Amino acid sequence: MTYKQDKKKLKKFFQNEKVNPEVVFDKLLDGIDIRSSYIIYRRWGFYNKPGTPGYQVIYERTWKSSEKQVREDGGFEYTPSWTSELFEKGIRRLSHPTRMKEINYMEKELRKFVKKENISDKSVYLYIHKYFLFYDELFRRVRRKSLRDYYLFR
């Protein structure tokens, strides 16, 4: 199959809210404390790119630039050490077993779908990289492995 055909199937699959990384992680981040989720979003520079809904431009920021951005947005006085503590605290909370159930379900359903529909690993990798990059990086921090890496190296 071509990437275009696989992309259509993946797009239809990810419309389900239980397996859409954007919906799952947003719901999980809403469930943890506001400051931690805010720092997690700011740490990775989570912004929507104009004209392409759902696509995130992501890049690692230094703690210093994250702290500056947080001060500009919220007016809070976060020190770099406190910012990193809030970030790690948020990641730990996302790693809690009750929250991991939703993440594991999402991963399991994606693997079953890919196997059932015979979608190429490269197509899954490219689709996740294009549309769910922020959430895959968050997935990597929480689970210590990435969905993209799974489809790239198996």
C-alpha cells in the first residue's frame, strides 16, 4: 500500500477519541495540577502551526527560555529549579498506573489496527511524526519509549 492509502486509514482510526493521542493526553494533562501541565506544554514549545490543524512544531527549549516564556505568559515567578521540579512532577503524575491504563489502551489498539489493516510501519511512523509529534515526545517521557521508535525499529 502507498502512504496516501495508509494515511486515510490512520486518519479514520485516530478520529476515535479513545485512541487519539491529542485527546488522550490533553485529558490526562487536564487531570494533573495546572502548573505542571502548563510547564509541560511550555517546555516543548507546543504551538499549532497556522494552516495545518493538529500539526505541532516542537523543539526542546532550555529551562531558561521556558522560564522566561512562563513569566511572560502568566506573570509567575518561577525559578529554573522550580520549573524543572514541576516538569518532573507532572511526568511522574502522568506515569501513575491509573493514567497509564489509557495510554496502554491507546498503544494496544493502534498496534491491533496496524496489524489488521496491514499498514506499513513507515506510514505509521510518518503519520505520528507529522500529526502527533508533541504527544509522542510526551509518550516517550512517560513510558520511556516512543510510538515512532517502535514502528521505526521493529
